Amino acid sequence: MAAATGSPRKAATNATVALTSATGLVGHVLAAKARDIDLEGNTVAALADRVLPALTAAMKLLGKQAPAEADNFRSTILLAVESAQVHPDKPSTTAEMARKITAALDAGGVAAADGAAAAGRDRPELHKAIEEIVDSGFVGVSVRGHDERGEWVGSAGTAELGGSAKPPTNGHVRIGSNTKTFIATLVLQLVAEGKVGLDTPAADYLPEFGLDERITVRMLLQHTSGVFNFSGEVYDDGTVAPGIAIPYGTTGKEWMDNRFKAYRPQELVELALSKPARFEPGTGWSYSNTNYVLARLLIEKVTGRSVAEEMRRLILGPLALSGTVVPDGPEIPGPYAHAYYRYEDAGEQKTVDITRQNPSWISSGGDMISTTQDLHTFISALLGGKLLPSPLLAEMCTPHPTGIPDMDYGLGVFVVNTDGGGTVICHNGAAVGHAALMYSTPDGSKTLIAALNCVDDADLSIAAAFQNARQRLVNEVFCGAPARPKG
């Protein structure tokens, strides 16, 4: 448009006029705001930074007056971005613009939704719980709950050390091992398409690794393959077998110094397969990130597309999860709460902001980024039967013993017995200074999502507080009557 109409300022003005006629209330607010916006700038990106707050304001207004139209407008813009093949997880100027546009849409829509959720639904027990979580040692926490009383959203603590602003209620967070639920869903969707057999040897799809022929696709998703965990194994007698440098234990400083290093998934698998298996395939259960890196490579081999592309095709696109990213570098979209790491260097304790880090060291064992709203949408849609046929959803949620009290594992999800006698389907994840909780009743009708930011360290000092926080929130939300599984 700039080339056709002259200056960038004139192009921006014409764009708001076009939006006025094309999008009703949103365009009207943008056009009105345009008169008040200083449009000095020499680049589209510079102009956009000034105009996008008006888009947020427009979405807030539309969300209050016509929520359905707000959703329609958001979906239309996201569809246009997708159709133009502008992918937020591919680094480029246009990708950065796509991120800013979706953030503006979400900030407006979520702000309106969060206001409505909080209004008239005061939940003092949840307010108290998240305040106590911060008091236990976390920098900040954001919680989103959905139950028979509606939606409740809240946050406590701060978005960064030394700051005063609370964590954003729908900010981006590194979700750690919640990634596994997304990957397992993808594999099961390929099973539904007839491209993968759940009980077929994984070696049939990945012959290049020389996998034990007894290891099936199911065993990868269920953690019953026995394959060595490339991030290290801790055996029953306390013996530790190290893998790659990770943020915990004796390799914390090494991980810190190399936190921007890029690992290939293949090299993580090759390292794991160079070590002795933990047990014979199918004879035990042991949580191994290697299983899910193999699942990632299987997805890419079968489809001929990257896991990010398949994620967009089968999950992110259909559910309009605009805040969820399969990253290929250290960046995280804004807004976000900051993540920190404390370590010792030459006898001195240092605390470093590690919000930017390359998660390729964990790959599909825990590399994804999402928001509390997207995680709620995902888990409720998954368990509500919108992503998988009923038989495969039942397979996913069928518990296999782990040896952990009241906590079994399905295919990419934990099946947990609550203190109140109910059952929840969940996964949790920690990602060095960030953590995410994702819980739901088996029918997807009641959910609990939390995003936490903290100061992490090699000794996992925050671990006890994390477990207590998790249990406190689960008890507050899920200790009523259990829901019946769908189907």
C-alpha cells in the first residue's frame, strides 16, 4: 500500500479508513485513534509499534460490547496471517510483526475476558493460595481456572526481580514437559490418519538409529521403552549416570555458560542410545526425555514436515492457539514474566536473567512456549474430544503404573488421584526459571492452569515449594465430586 499511496503516514491513515468500513467497531476505534497517534517513523515496524496499542483498545471495546464479533475479528486476522504463511516461530521481520499483531489482539481480548472473569466471581481461597505460593519463594505466579462457577484469573508477585508490576495474566511462559502432551497428541492424530501404528515398532519409522525392535510407538509415549534419558538417569540406588550438561546437579555452571548452544535432536538421541538401556522394553516405567525426541523425529519422518508445521496443521491452527510456539532459538514473545538462574562463579553467587535461552537442549522433551489461555483451550479441547477420536483419547488416558503413589501415566499425560478422591488428567513442566501446571477433569469441563516464574539453581532449591504450590492449587480446585470420563 505504501508504494501505491505515497508516504507511510498516508498509508497508515488509508489503512484505518479501510478498516473502518471493513471491520465496523474495531475499524472505527482505529480510525479515531489514528488522529491522536504520532506517526513519525521510517519503517513499517516503527509505525506499527505506535498503531498496535489502538488495536488493543479496539479489541477491548469490542470484547465488552460484542464478544462474538471480537472472536470473529481475531480469527479473521489470524487466518490471514496463516494464509500468508507468516509463522511467528520463524525468525524474520514479518514474523515479528505477526507476533506483535497477535499480541495486540490477545491483549485486548484477554483483558476484556479477564475483567469479566474476575467481576462478580471473587475467589478468596485462590487469591490466598497464589499469594502463599509467592511467599514460599516464587517471584510470580499467574493462575487461570475454569469450573462450574465460571472462569477465574489472577496473578501475584512480580514479573521481574526488583519490579512492581504483577506477572501478566496471559503472558508467554516456557511450559517445559507440558510439551509432551502436545507431542503425544500429534502422534495420536497421525495414528488416526492411518500414518502411524501405535503398536508398530518405532524402528520401522526410524531405522537409522538401530532401535531395539521391541520398542513400539506406544512405549515411547508411555515411557516404557527403557531408553536411556539423554538428560541423565538417577537409579534406584542413588547412582547418577550423566547425559548432556543440564541446569541441575554438577553441570549447572556448564549449562549456564552454554545456554545459547543449539543441539540437534538426532545428537540427543545418539547420545542416549550410546548408553545402556534402563530396562528391557515394556518391562518397567521410567520418565525419559529421549522418548519424546524420538517421537518428534518420527513425526517429521512420517510427514516430511517439521514438528512445528505439523503442530500448526493439527493443533495450533484448528484451536487458534496464537500464543503457542515451537521455538527454534532463544527468543520468547512478549509479554512474559522473567526467569532467573542462580549459580556460583569463582566463589561468588550470581543471579542472571535467563528468560532468553535456547531450549534445544531439551528438544521435544520440554521446549514449547504457551500462555495460560492457550493451555486451557488445548487441554479442554483435547479431553473434550475435539482433537482425537474417542478410542484414541481413551488410550491416551488409560493409566499405566509408574510406581509413584496416586500418579500413573497414560500417553503423554499423568493420571492423578486427588486428595478428594477424584481423578485429574495433567502434565506439569519446569523450564529453568519458568514452570507451568496444566490440570483438567477427564471430560475437560474443569481446568486449572498456572504459570510460574522463579529463581532456579543447580540444587533445585525451588522444587519443594513447587510441589507444595502444585498440591495447594489442585486441592483448591479439584477436591469436589469427580467428573465422569467422556465416552
